[in-house]
Amino acid sequence: MSESTAEPGKINLEGALNLRAVEALRPLLLEGLSPDARIEIDCSAVTQVDLSGVQLLLAALKSARLCGKPVSVVQPRTGELARILSRAGLTEAFDGLTEGGEAIAGPGSRAS
């Protein structure tokens, strides 16, 4: 599931990022693409992910880039999401993983 913090454009994802969760997360991510803020998706607490979750993250990155909006995805270098991205050959779609709980981000953006 997920929760949005009080910070505009910041979305913290926790637990499962699977088909059931994706249906609930899609409106939250679309709201994050509003014109007033950058979007940061924190996946550091994701414990389970399937390809529908990866597809949702890729769609969010693509939509943000098309809008010219800075976007970043924060996650640990290890864990379920990193493993799935690596096995699917998708780490480059997120501009590569960095060490620790750092960000992987779209052009011109980095999470702080």
C-alpha cells in the first residue's frame, strides 16, 4: 500500500507494489504530476513488487518526463524492487541505481 506525506509531490510507498496496490496508487501518482511540484516516489519501504508495480513506476516516470517535470525514485540498492528491475533489464530506465538509499531519477533531477 502507500501513503502520501504532507510534502507536495512526495509519495511514500510501503509493503506490496502489486496489481492490487497499483489500482489504488495510480490516482495518487497522477495527483503528484500536478503542475505545482516535482514528484518524488520513495520505494525504500517496498517489500514486494511484481511487474504491474514496475509498469506503474515506468508510466509515472514517462508521464513526468513528457510534462517536463522533475521526478525521482528513492530506493535501496538491494531489495525486491532492485532485484526485479535488474532481472527485467530495466535499471537503465531509472538511470541506474546508486549506493544505499539514494535516488534514481529522471533527467535533471536528483532526490535530496
